[in-house]
Amino acid sequence: MVTIPNLMIGMKHMNSQTDALLTVFDDYHTAVYFSDPHHQVELIGLGQTSTLHHFTLTELTAWHAHQSVPVFGGLPFDHQLQPTSDLMNGIMIAPAYVIDLVSGKEWGTRPAPDHKQSPQTQSIHVLSHTTETDWQARLQPVLHTLQTDPQKQKVVLGMQEHFDLDGQLAASQLIKTLIRQQTQTYHVAIKHGDELFVSATPERLVKLNQNQIETAAVAGSIARGQSDEADQKLAHELQQDAKNQREHQLVVTEIERRLQPWAQLDSVAVPEILTTPQIQHLYTPITGTIKQTASVWQIVQALHPTPALGGLPVDWALATIANVESHPRGLFAAPVGYVMPDGSGEFVIGIRSLWNKEHTVTLFAGAGILAASDLAAEEREIQLKTTAMENILKEQLDDERHDQ
């Protein structure tokens, strides 16, 4: 029998306007939602006036110049295509209507619903559930390379988990559950037709506001404790762990190197501890001032993929990901976010995420592999990371589920 575990779940208050707008998510062919961990930014878009698929940076820049509303979407992780998806291969959306729920500012006109979904009247069951049981075996040659070739420093390798269901999930309920349960993360949802991408990522790629740039290194992880004392003990263990500290410093150094042509960076502090309901991370915020004209798109392209989601050297890591992972990533671990009409905006990294297409759901999480990695421990870390999305699914699934 397929089981989805319960872990510590936080609760976040949702105001009535957010609740009402998310309720109609299911009634639109295209809809988007973005909020930051502190809800200083909370945006909802409904409908569409224009969409862009499979684009180059030049095409994206030209398209954005013609939009008068905030635009939302994601760039694919790499050039591998997901053959059954219009969403996962990269999409940018100019909604017909956008509201900033913090300031109350609106763009466009709210359109009539165009994609009425029949409500699910019966419980949804899992018909099949598959995981990558050969993950450790596939990674053994990679680990050997890391241990014998000093030029190869790190690669992040992910795992996908698939559910086949006998009914259609409600996007609105998934997002509301995400907001309630994952209280210390970004919340991103992109709905287009019969597809939905959702992320509870803790990781900012870039925020650009006029000439101020903010990014962060998030790398190195450990579980949460069952008490405050246990939590603090595990956090201390993470801060003292040589493998995690090395992994984190690789990310900090590489982000600084890539931003050097674009920005004057402030001094970087020692790593802090960033917590989510399931896991703790080493976290270093990185800020600075743009020293030449640059768009969000250019900074995203300069930073992606950071070693937190790709590896070092970059070309070797990307080739390894393409060869070793079982499925294309698409928007998994890729830049997703929004850009305002004035060019300010924020992109995050689409981890702790799921992709729902019709009656199928795919979850993704990954782990950084270094020469000192224990593959069994890395697999347990991935399983811990996927519980964020598993718990979100659980609310719409019947407790009695079928075996594979």
C-alpha cells in the first residue's frame, strides 16, 4: 500500500481575498500565483493575453517589451524536452488580470472563467506509485569519478516520484494546502490547460529592484528535530559538518564569481540556518548593486544553474545530469518567477515541487553529490525533501490507496 507520511506541519493564515481568488483558479485555463516567505510579495494572475513557449533570451526580451502587466513563468532547466508537456519545457505568461494582494494594485481586467472544471465528487485513489529504486546504483560511477578526479567537484542529482490517480486534483486546493503547510518558503503555482506546476522552494535565484540585487546560496542540509533542543543540536551538527560546509562554500564562491561582471557585491556573512517544516539548510544571503545596465533575464541566465542545482564544473555536471537522471527536469530545479512592467522582479529555483498533468503527478527533489557523499544518506535526504509535496497531495487522496 502506498503511504504518505505525516511530518511537522505549520499553519499560515490566509486572508479572505487570497482564498476567494485561489478558489477560482480551477475555472481558468491559465492562472498563476507567487508569494515570498514573508508575504511581502503576493501576486495572482488570471487568464492570459499572451504566452511564450520554447524561447531564446532574445525572443523573451522582445516579447516582454510588449507586455503591460506583470509576467510569470519559468525557463527550463536545460535543453532536454519533456515530450508530453506544454508547460515544463518553459513558458512565460502575460495574464489578462493581475492583482498585487499586498498593495491592492491591479493590472488589466478580470476575465470571465474559461475552463470550468467539474468538481471531484468522489475520493481520489492512487492507482500506481513508482520511485527510482535504482538511484544509488546509477550514481555509483558518478561517485567514483568525484573520488578519483580532483577536477570534478560536485553534481546535484535528482529523483522523480510518479503517482497515477483515478481522478483530477483541484489546483485551488493544492495551492491553499501549500500555503497552510509550508509556512517558511516561497509559494509558486503555474497553471496552463491541464497542467500545473507547484513549488515550495526556500531558494531565491535573484531579486532585482532598480539597481539592487539579492540572491542567496542554499546548500547543505539536515533534518529537523522533534523538539527545539533537538533542532538546535542538528543545526550545530550541520554547521560543523565538513562535507556540507564544503558544498555550501562551493555555491557561495561560484555565485560571487558569476555576479562579478554585473554587480558590486556586499561582504558575505557566515552561513545562517534556514528552516522549513521538514529540513534545515545552510543559507548565505548575497546582496549588491548593479554596476551596468542589466535585465532580470540576463542575471537569471548568468546564474542558472548555480552549483546548488547543477554542479562544478558546469559542463560536466549538466552532461552527468542528462545521462544519469531518468527523466528530463523541465521546470524542476529551474528558474521560475515574475517580472513587473518596470523590469523589477524575482526568480526562485523550482525545487520541492510537483507537476500535475491530468491524472498523473510527478514529484522532484535532489541532493548534492561530492566525493565524501554517502549515497544512502543522500537518498534519505531526497525522500525527506519530497514529503513537503507528499503532504500537500495527501489532503485530496483517499487514505486507502492501491499498491503498485
